[in-house]
Amino acid sequence: MDLGLKTALESRQIVVAALATAAVATAGVAYLTWRRSRRQYVPVGHVSKLYVHPVKSCRGLEVGEAEVTKQGLRLEGVMDRQLFLP
């Protein structure tokens, strides 16, 4: 077999393999994205009462609502200390 022909065939096989790999990877990413977008949240419970315990006093306070932040709960716009939820 001629060296030029052999190199051309090997080069073509590499291109075909690369395209097939890219197609499989693209299809996989598309499937995972589609599957993730179809997730729906299902209610699993209901909070009837919520008590927070400020670290300073540790006395439980019943609250009707609170904003969840990265640092803890913000109650009535005030967040001067971290809160512990037992």
C-alpha cells in the first residue's frame, strides 16, 4: 500500500472518529439538559409552625414568616445575629 494512501486513510478515520465522539457528546449533553428542564417540584410537606432560637438568648420565638439568606434567617428586616434552628 502506498504511504500517501495509508496516511490519507488514517487521517480520514481520525476525522470520522472525532466527529462521532463529538456527536455522542452533544447528544448526551442535550439529553441531560432536557431531562433537567423537565423536573418539577412536588410538595412533600407543610410547615405549620416555625420557631427560631437566637444564639444570644436561646429563647424560642414563634415566627409567621422569615426571609432565608446565606447567613441565616432575616426576621422583620433585622439580621443582627445568626439564628439556630433545632
